[in-house]
Amino acid sequence: MGTHHGLTNAVVMPYVLVRNLPVIEGRLAALARYLDLPGQTARSVVDWTISLRRQVGIPNTLAEIGVDEGVIAEAAPMAEHDPSTGGNPVPLKAADYAVLYRKAIQGEL
């Protein structure tokens, strides 16, 4: 992608949280209660993450940091085979990563 690793992670974080909600919803709701977030739901954590990102000046989309859909065909298979992929709560294949990247580029939570 040619972007800074930390910045890219910060941009993508809410998209990853939403993608993993079916598996992590209970844990995120517990985190929301611990943080005393409004609503105290998993979505409260997603919203808080987006708000924090905005407060520190992190863009909302990968497109805003120069990533376009042309990278998906190469990046999605690389993500599937990355050693850290096994730690994701929801197992993802290249096609799943392609959807995730497209949403993060277009800003579709």
C-alpha cells in the first residue's frame, strides 16, 4: 500500500472491529461498560474509536491516505497469508480482505 503502518492500522481499526463484531460483540460491550461509554454496547466502542480517531486527526478512509482500489488484488492475498492473520477473531480469506479493504477505501462501515 505504501502507507505508514501505524496510520493505516488507525484508519482501518473501525472497519476491522465491525467485521469482527459477530465474534467480539460481548467483549466489546464489556469494554464499553468498563469505559462507561454511552449505550455501553459493542457499537459504542466502534463509535468511540471513530471519535478518538477524529480527535487526533486520523482520516476516515484509506482513500484519504492515498490508497485506491487498485491495490486490493495484490494486498488481499498478502493479508490472507500474513503470519498475524491467525490472530484475527474471525478467520478471513483473500476475498474477505478484499471486501474489508474496499469498505475502508470507500468509507463504508
